Amino acid sequence: MTGPAREVAAVRSAVTAAVAGLPPDALVLVACSGGPDSLALAAGAAFVAQRSTRTGTPWRALAVVVDHGLQDGSAQVADDAAAACRDLGLEVVVTRVEVDGPGEAAARDARYAALDLVADELGAAAVLLGHTLDDQAETVLLGLARGSGARALAGMPATRGRFRRPLLGLRRADTVAACASLGLVPWHDPTNDGSHADASLRSRVRSDALPTLERVLGPGVAEALARSATQLRDDADLLDALAEDLLVAARTADGLDVGALHAAPPALRTRALRSAVIAAGSPAGALTRAHVLAVDALVTDWHGQGPVALPGGIAAGRACGRLALGTAPA
């Protein structure tokens, strides 16, 4: 199979693999912005869902279009995306959200919250997202530039809870070709152009940084970054599991046992402390490595220092061989 037909088949195969194992008659949501990635995904899901009724393992697909209201004409874009999904034979829910704060992260949080809410209301078994290998490469490159740890460099998982990303093995060019082959006309977000006044940092990585790396280092940079993410995710998963075991072993009725924490390797101890601080109520997005190292110093460099203030009104303090995490005193 060659040409655009190959890309269409690749999208359909990716969807088939992503929904394997779902219970009969499961409802699957497809997040669709109307862009080439999510529109190709919606087309693939519509086809595979329709075919499933003939294979004895039926499931239903429903598109969810989220209007963030961040651009002029966003309501029309959402309505056009909904119409395209209906033309594919999908039922559609359009939901409009309020984005709490500037930046890509705030919009992403609002989008995921909306998708979770629709999934809860309708009892969906899975939510399909249209992220591609290119998105994965951009995520890893952004993590490298920010000096992030292994978990951030592990990129986006193919599955996390009900969310599934069938297209992580496909390039953005594949979804564009699939749309063209199917006669679909996707929406192209103008802010994805790095030269646009409202372009995000990710958009500039997409339009400037990655092409420059490909030109300087040769083709295959995106694939290499995505492979690195897969390898780092395996490592991060193992370290997370070992760090959780450490917390279980250190937990006492009145805090975490300092001796048990001190005996652990630094890579496990700091990871365990970060997890414990987040569990105590500190927002993960606001918690920096400097915060974690300050808590670690209560374990490894104790000289009578007072509590460490942490984001979210949380404090860490040491007393009587125990590390306590809780609400900071007013």
C-alpha cells in the first residue's frame, strides 16, 4: 500500500490498537479541535467504530469539541469542527470553557477538565487524543530546554487513565495526508505558526527549533527524541515505583522516618520527597527542584533549621527523627 491510502490505514490501525480490550458497547470519546491530527483521528475512530458493529465487538465513538474562547472566531471554528465530525457519522458534544490564566498550560488544564467532565457524565470508557510523534518530540525538547527531570523528559504516555494517544507513532505529515486522502479540510491554528504574534513557545519549537535541528543534525531528530522519551519513561516508572516503596517503609504514625530516608540513594529519596510533598497538598506545577532539595536538606544536612515553606501553603519540618509535612502555620 502506497501514497495517502497508507496514512489512512495507519490511523485506522492505531485506533484499533488503542481500543483493544475495551468492554463491549463501550463509549469512546474523541477530542477534536478540527486540526489535521484530531480530524484524522476522528475519521479513523468513526471508521473503526462502524466496522466494530460487524465484528461482534461493537463500541461507540462520540466526538467532543472544546472551545477555549481564546481567539476571535473560536466559536465558529468549534462549530465547523463539529460539523466535520457529524459528516463522518459521529455524534458530537461541543463544550465551551473558561481558561483560568494565560499560557498553554492553562488552556490544556481547562481542556482536560472539560473532557473528564463529559466522560464522567456519559460514562465513557476512554478518551482518544490526537497527539503525534511530532508533539512528543516537541515535549521532550521543551523539557530539555527547561532542565526538567526524567519524568518530564519521558513525554506523553500512550495511555494514562482513560486518556489514550493512538497517534504517537505517526508523524504530523501522516495525519495531513490522511485528511487529504479522505477529502477532509482541517482547520490550521494560526498560532501554530511560530511567527504569529500569539505563538506559544511550543509553536516556535515546532516551526523553528526542530527544523533547525533537522537541518544541522540530519533527518530523524524527531524520531530520536520520541525514542528517548520511551526509554526514559521505562526508567521513570521503575524509579517512581521504588520511591513509593521507600515512602511506605518510612511512613510512621507521626511522619516520615528520617533514618529510612537518609539511607536511601539520593535519586530515590528526592523523588520520594517530591511525591510526599505533592500528596500533602503542594501543587506539582509550582514545586521546583530547589523546594525539594530544601526538604532533602532536612534529612541529609540537619543542623536545627526551621520548617521549609512550600507552594500551596505547605511546610516541611523535622523533629524527633521525623519529617512532618502539613499546612504551614498562619
